[in-house]
Amino acid sequence: MGTMTSIVFLFVCWTIKDNLKIPDTRGKYVFITGCDSGFGNLLAQRLHKKGFSVIAACLTEKGSDELKACTSQNLKTVVLNVTNAESIDNAVTYVAEETGSKGLYGLVNNAGRATPIGPTDWLDMEDFHKVLNVNLIGLIEVTIKFLPLLKKGSGRIVNVASVMGRLAFGGGGYCLSKCGVESFSDSLRRDMQHFGVKVSIIEPGFFKTGVTNLEIIEKDLHRLWNRLTPEIRYAYGDKYFDNYLKVQRLSMKTLCSSDISKVTNCMEHALTARYPRTRYGAGWDAKFFWLPLSYAPAVVADVMLKIMLPQPNGIKNSVAKNQVDV
Ligand SMILES: NC(=O)c1ccc[n+]([C@@H]2O[C@H](COP(=O)([O-])OP(=O)(O)OC[C@H]3O[C@@H](n4cnc5c(N)ncnc54)[C@H](OP(=O)(O)O)[C@@H]3O)[C@@H](O)[C@H]2O)c1
């Protein structure tokens, strides 16, 4: 067989394997975090339609009521704040009662937040904690506490990371948290394979949802900019903040896809395929730009991002200011 024929043969075999499905979704319990909006909300509705027994965790009562209003009684909701240990314990108790001897088939760790996000020297420790506590520590605590139910159900864990966990830009806890989710999921997958629990990672590019809501991001950026010391603000220069907002608006407008089903399709595959993949890049920008760029030498990514992002006046201004002070 020639090389080309072998490649085609392997691709066909992989495609067939990738398309094999689990025989039945009925009576399989899936627990999803962060279902008030975005990916989690859509996934809950779609799995519910597919016949899964969905338990959708929402951060707020309002989110829970709205989701219940557009689904049937088969979809159950719980209120869950992933940063609160007692709230997680209550959710585990509820799910244990609902699932009984079957155990849990799926856990989708989807809850997350992006702000505060901005240049690193604009941030303090509390800003980092706010994001890390939800996206990483919360995800780990939820996972550990649900593991006995998942082992019982020979279940699957689907962790939502991000392309920003593979290529870090934009300071703050977001990239760190998503990089942590990648690492936690890799070790979890290797540890849990012995117990029949499978782990998949979703790496979405940019999508129009709550975490990319410019109103929320810009409001928080104003808070950060307004509390900067005069020295730091001077080093960035007068025009920097406005340029930053302009570039961010333009790049979000260009990059963010409104078709969030590209992400929920990956989550569904991870739950319904007989052989779920380890990683899913979701969205064209993820597949053809961010993920390939993450494999490139750091200098290539540094130059690309330098071109894309606004430049502070930087050292020139700092030196000038120091000379004036002296
Ligand atoms: N959109 C993107 O471009 C993108 C790209 C890569 C990865 N992601 C990841 O995808 C996941 C889902 O986000 P999304 O894009 O669908 O945005 P979203 O609509 O904001 O969904 C995130 C959900 O998590 C909830 N949440 C926030 N803090 C929580 C907490 N402490 N406990 C429990 N739930 C909490 C939010 O509730 P409230 O709405 O009430 O705050 C919201 O329902 C996140 O992990 C995000 O980081 C998103």
C-alpha cells in the first residue's frame, strides 16, 4: 500500500470509530454546571431532547426557573455555586438520591467566568482568586465530590477549558485557570481509566456568550484602570486605555461566533460517542488559528500577539517620568 492509501485507510477507520454511538441515552443521568446561560444552558436542553435524564445546575434561582419553563419535568435543576463547599455537598446529596443505584453517567464542568481580565500589572491577588476559585478550584472540588457517583455509573467527565488554556494572553486568572483545567483533566484521565471513568476536554475558541460580554468586560476594565497608580497609568500612556477597548471590540466582533452549537456538539459527542475523544477544539478559530499557534515556537506567538494587541508607551514613558522625578 502506498503512503497516501495508508493515510486514507487510517482516516476512514478513525472516522468510523469516531462515529460509533452508545446504544441508549434513556435513563442515563448527566449533571451540568453553569446552566443559567451559554453553552451549559443549550447543552441541558439538547441532552434533555435526546432522552438523557438531565440535572442542570444553575448559579441563580432565576436561571433555574427560566430553564425549567422551557423544558419538561424530566429536566431537574439545582442551585449550585461551585465556589461554595456546602452548595456542592447539597448538589451531591441531591444527585445521589436522584440517581440511586445507577450512579452518574456524565458530569459536565462548564461553569466559568472571565473577569477580571487585563494587563497583569493592573491586577491584585483578589482579582486572580475571583476567577481561579470558579474555573479551577471549583471545578476540582465538584469533580472530586462527584467521583464516587461517576465510578458507580462508569461515567464520563467533560471539562470545559479554552484555547486560552493552551495559549496564554490577557492577564488575570482566566488563562491560568484553563491551563490548570487541561493539566487536572490529563492527570484525572490517566488515574480514572482504571475505574472505567472517561475524561474529555473541550477547548472552545471565541463565542458570543456571557464570558465574552463586552459590557461586563469593559465595566471591569474601567474599574481596574481607574484604580491604577499615576506611575503605572503614565507608563501605559493616555491613549492606551481607549486603544485597548477599540482593539478588543474589533477582535471580539471579528472572532466571536454566535453558533454556540459548535461547542455543545463537541460536548454531546464526548457523552454519546462509544469512544469519546480526549480533546475537542471547538470553532474554526480554535482549529485553524489558536491551537496551531499554541504549537508554534513562542517567538512566533509573541510576534503575532504583539501585532494584534495595543502597545503601551512602555519604557520610554517610564524613563522620561523617572528623569523628571530626579
Ligand atoms: N464563550 C467563549 O468564547 C468561551 C471560550 C472558551 C471557553 N469558554 C468556557 O465555557 C464555559 C461556559 O461559558 P459560556 O461561554 O457559556 O458563558 P456564560 O453564558 O457566562 O456561562 C457560564 C455560566 O457559569 C455560571 N457561573 C459563573 N460563576 C459560577 C459559580 N461560582 N458557580 C456556578 N456557576 C457559575 C454563570 O452564571 P451567571 O450567568 O449567572 O454568572 C453562567 O451561567 C466557561 O467555563 C467558559 O470559561 C467560553
